[in-house]
Amino acid sequence: MNEYDLMNLYFNFIFKDGNKSFRDVYASYEQLGEFKNWLTKQNIKFPFVHQIQKNECELLFRSKNFETYDTAFKTSYAHDFHKYIAKEKEKYQVILLSGIDQQFLENFDNSYNHDLMRVFCIKKALKEDISLYGPFHLFLNALYQIDRWPGVFIFKGEQSVFYPVKNIEEVKECFRLIETNKIFEKKCQTNEDQYFIQLSDLHLGTKKTDNGLIVLQDSLDELYHMLPHDHQLKFLITGDLMNSPNRKNMYAASHFMNRLKRKYHSDVTFVLGNHDVIVYGLNLLKKQKTKVVAYLLGENIKVYPDVKMIVIKIDSTSQGNLARGMVGQRLLQEIEDELLSINHLEDYTLIAMMHHHLMPLRKDDFLKIKWNEKLFMGKIADSTKALVDAQDVMYWLEKHHVRYIFHGHKHIPCVVKKGNTYIMAGGSSCGGGTRERKSSYLSYNLLKYNRKDQAFKYCFVFYDDLTKQERHRVKIKLFMEDQNEVSR
């Protein structure tokens, strides 16, 4: 585990109620050993943790908490544990976070008074992508500001604040504010940030996705309350809203999108997926059997004048057989004609949405790879789902300086950079396709867009567990834009 994992494990262990965080610490003796070493480096004395031996580790994992272990083996770990928690809750928890370039925290000397505060310092340079299992809910507030690191994140109880810093003097100023109990008086956030959420491949209309929809809605509710609301939240849905376009599923899709608009005061943009238009079987001789009502069809482009952004909506379902889509030159020419009608087009950031993928995708390392995906035949089968004219479409997008592309179809969340273009693949937002040994996940993407820079700063991939074991992950991809592209 890295420093983020170990610190996150500590916060969940100390400040989060429930059995899960306890079991995470004692999941294996090797993990417990890493945790013990980290505690020693942080000068944290846990007699009730350091004394645990290998045979006791498994017993504690089965016990689920210190109370049941104490009862069985007549120890006093629970008393020591809760005494430590009560003392820590009275302190400010302070985390110094390094950025990608600024390394002034390398020589930080942790000599501050721990009776008032507990100080953690992550000195390693931030990487372009990080991953956390079960992120502590307050630390998410620091992660949402990851594009502004280095910084200082402070929390106490349920209060928290993040301050970006440029040098060690600004770090010391944060400590002075803590010592005078003024650290939470001033919020240091920019109002230039706007948030986008990418959903994809919900496949509404099946029993499995109906259950996943409940988990998704709970997750979005929790996320919405954590985000600032200076600007309207925007949803991008990259196809396969329905499992099949019958009347019942169409009403379900319409109800879902109206809920997003109403509950989150949001704007919703979507494109069609192959399941939204094909009812049954083959698309022989390009004669699709479809049941798509008029409200599912819309404009080729959508302009956000407040954000200075244009969304190009590319229908990749009108041609091609089965799950393999095709765009075609005719549609690309129609879109180009619409773009040419916009005054001062060069002032806008261009993004594109489509359903089918443009290039092969790779699952995150922790996800289970099916046996057939490893075989040559699995790769052949995957090629039957790719966009027929992917190379032509990619060339067109690059020619028109489209900097961000959103798609779905494969149920695999993934963020890749090709040249100066970022490509965001949406997973399955009601579940399907992403599994590990113990859990099955739904996923969706959260992106921060800076209105001043006219650039996306990062993409969070949220994995939420469908098996209700409270297992969830977040993977973060920072966008390292070339300066000439940002200022274009």
C-alpha cells in the first residue's frame, strides 16, 4: 500500500463507525505489518495494534471488533481503542499534500504540538493518477481539490477546509490559524469550477439494473451534497439508457433524466446507444428494427454559452451491424456545417459524445479479467464491437481540435490521452462488466471543468459496490494539458 492508502486506512479505522474499517486493518497479517510500520513512522503509539501477532490477526478479522475479541480472550483492547479515538477527536487532523511539481514539503520538519493537532505529511510528488479503496468521506473534500495541490487539508469533527499553498511560509500560516482556532473561518475555494458527471450503459428495464439504479441514485445524492453549487451540474449520458426501446423502458428513461434535472438542478445531454435503437436481432441490409420516439432524437451540437463549450453529439448507431456502430461521412459533414454557423467558434472548447469506442480499452488492475478476454478469440470478439470507421472519426475530431471525447459501450471505465485529446470511457452506471473477487461494481465519471482556463482538470472514476458490502473505490486521473492547448 502507498502513503495515501495507509493514511486513508487510519482515518477509517479511527473516525468511521462500523465493522468494515476494522476488518480492513486485519484483512491479512502482511497488511497489518505495513500498517504497524506506518504508525511507527508517524509516531503513533497503538499498543493494542502493535501487540497483535499473526495467529491473533485472523481471530480479530473474524471477531469484527475489539469488543467481541475482548470478551472471548479476556483482553482490554476495546477500552484502549475507544480512549484513543476520544482523544483524537479533540484534535485538528492536518494533512500536508505535495503537488506534481512543487517539492518544498520534502524538508518539512514535523515539530508541531500534537496535543492540539495530528500532522501528516505526504512528501512524495503527486502522480498523474492515484487510486483509493474506500476513501474516508472527509478526505474526499481534499481530493476534489487535487488539481490545486500542493495544499493543506484540515478537518475536525465534520468540519474541513483545504488551502492551496505555494511555499513553507503559507504552510506555517495555516498552523497559526489552527492555534488561534480560526482555520475554518475562511473558505479558500474558486468559483470558476464546474462539474460534469458522465453516465453510460444504464440498460434500464431489467431486474438487475433496477437494483443498480437504487445504488446509483444513493451515490449521486451523496456526491451532490459534497460538491459546491456555484454553477449548474451537467450530466453527459453516452448511450444505452435502455436495454431495449419498448414503451415501458422509454418511460423509465424519461423519468430518470427528469429526476436528474429536477433533483440536482442540472442539465442533461445524451446520445443514443445500440440498445436504445435495436429491438431484436441483426441489422441486415441496414434495415434496423427500431422503436425510437421523437424525443430521443435531437440536435447534432449543443452550445453551453455560459461555459463557452460546444458538445458535439455523434450518433454512432445509425449504421453498422449488431453492436458495431458506424458514423459515416454524411453525418460528419452535417456536424461540420452546423459548427461553421457558430460565430467566433474559436472561442469555444469542443467536446464530443458518442456511444461506440474508438480504441481498445484496458480494465483497472483490481478488476477481474474473464477467461475468454485473455484469449485470442476474446480479442476477435471485442473487435466486432468497435466503431467501423473509428480511424476516420478520430481524424475528423483531431482536425477540428476536439480536446475531450466521451463514449461508453464497453462497460469499462477508462481515461486515456491520445496526442492532445483526452478520451473518457464510461463504465456501466447501473452495474455490469466490472467485477473483482468479492464485489460487482457500477461506475460513473466525475469531471471538474475550470471556466477560466476552459479546460477539464481531472476525471474521477467512482466504483460503487452492488453487493452492499460497502466496498467502493475511486480512481483519479489528472489532466496534464499542454500550455498551448489550454490557452488556445
